[in-house]
Amino acid sequence: MFRHRVATAVLAGAVPLLFAVSTGLPTAPAYAHGAPTDPLSRTAACGPEGGAAAQTAACQAALAANNGQNFDAWDNLRIADVNGRDQQVVPDGQLCSGGLPAYQGLDLARADWPATRLTPGADLTVTYRTTIPHTGTFTIYLTREGYDPTTPLRWADLAAQPFITVTDPPVEDGAYRLSGTLPSNRTGRHVLYTVWRNTSTPDTYYSCSDVVFPEGSTGSGDAAGVIGQSGSGESTAPAPPAPPTAAPEQDPVPGTTATPSTPATADASPTPDAAALPTPPTPPADQPVPVAAAPQAVPVSATSPAEYLPLAAGGLMAALGIGIFVMLRRRTR
């Protein structure tokens, strides 16, 4: 009987411990990813940090064409499981939106999108702002000479080969820096098209940045909407918010045709950091040191399994006490 009681008490005390071990903490979904900010991409220009660019006629028209849906998720234009089949997955005329309804306004064929001025044949460093770094390869194309910005962008409008290809670049000050040499035979308005194929996630990101070279054969609209100079490190393009300092998380996988999820900013409560708990004040030298106060309560979701050990020990001690009492009572009878 004594052994039975002890075993029952141990099991009772162990239940909370087993529950704590088996209960995992919820993982906050990853949010935010990246887009070019120099030369300024359409999604960054028309997003919440686009500044004056977001107020242009082109961005306002894009919002209207987007059925009123804004571009707060400026860095989340991505499609899962493309696996290099870009031209099969993204239709002609929808390259800037990736074919995603949440970004369809970016596909408008206009000659007044906010554009960055470039110099033919010059060295160019593209700044690709990232809010969650990933490994992968960037390929950056430029539209062919003679491209008409008033017609929907097609795959055939892009040069056959990218002028920049970079794999796994480092993150510097919250951005990737992707360098290459511009073609020397471009004039007028063009689109710089960026494809970022992740290897740490199944996603591929797409971006359109409007650029303008010295006026030439592409016709009207060459100087409209120019926002700054790039290629010399003197761009006036507005920058989106600085990236969070939290460690990168694994992305949730969106569907290939589904609208990408809006970045979540408060999906999970943060776990209190021990270093963030207030430190008791130090008493004056002429006063006795008080007994340390009990630590602040920690949410159940953040409690470690070791904190449940006193429950098991308490149950065991209670069972032992009851067993000894029963044995002594029997002997006295």
C-alpha cells in the first residue's frame, strides 16, 4: 500500500512537468522581406514610406486600380514554388505584380511612374532593402532599347541576359548591395526588373523599378516623374522603414496564386527578457540589506520545465508523510 501511495503521488507531481515539456511556445509568423529602394521600385514608391512619390498620379492610379487596397506590404511581393519557371508562372503584362491581385495596380502601363535617373554604361549599385534576410540569387534585367512604357511589360521586353547576378550577398545596414555595369545603349524610360530566388525559403520575389536615361528614341515621358540620380550614390529615393533587430524567422509559405499575407506586427505576445526585468534599488550603506524580493511572475507560455519540479517534489513529500503516518498508526494498534 505504501509503495502504491508513493507511486500515485509521484505521478501526480509529474503531470505538470510533463505538460510543461510537451507544450511548445507559439512561433510568431515571419513578416516583411524586401524590395529595391534605389532605384526605387514601384511597390516601395507607392507604399507607406514612399513620401512624395506615393502622392504622384501614377501611384494614386495604382491604388485605384488595386480596388483601394494599399501597398503597406511593399516588401512582400513573392510567389512560392516557382522553381525557376518565372515565365510560366507570371503572365505577360503582370510582371510588376507577379500576377498577384494584391499588387495588380503596379502593372499599369504609364510613362509617369516615379523614376530614377541613370547614366548609360555607368556602374550601378542597386540597394535592395531587406527586413528579413534570406539566402538566394538576385538577377536584374533591363528592358531592351526601344521599350515603350505605355504598353504592358512582357517577358520579351527584357534583355535576354541580366546585367547583374549576385548569389548570397551580405546584408549591410539593412540592405543588399548589388553591383553591375549598365548597358551603354539605353535612352529614355526603361524598367529595371529584379528577380530574387530564395534558397532558404521556397519563395521568389519580383520588383519593377522605373528608370530614365538621357532623352532619346523612346519618345514622350522621358523626364516625367524623375525623382533622383542613382549609380553615383546620390539617390533621393525615400527609404522604407528600417529593418527589425529580431533574428530572421522562417517564412510562412504562401500559395502560388494566393494574395500574400499582410505583414503581422502583433500576432504573438513577446516573451519577457530576464535582462528587461527591473533591478531592485541598492539601499544606502547605513541600512541593512533587505531580503531579495520574489521574482516577477513569468507567463505560463514562457515557464521552463525546471520550474515545475517543486510541484513534483511537493507531491512526493506529501505522499511520504502520509505513508509514514499510516505505518506508525498501524504499529500502535
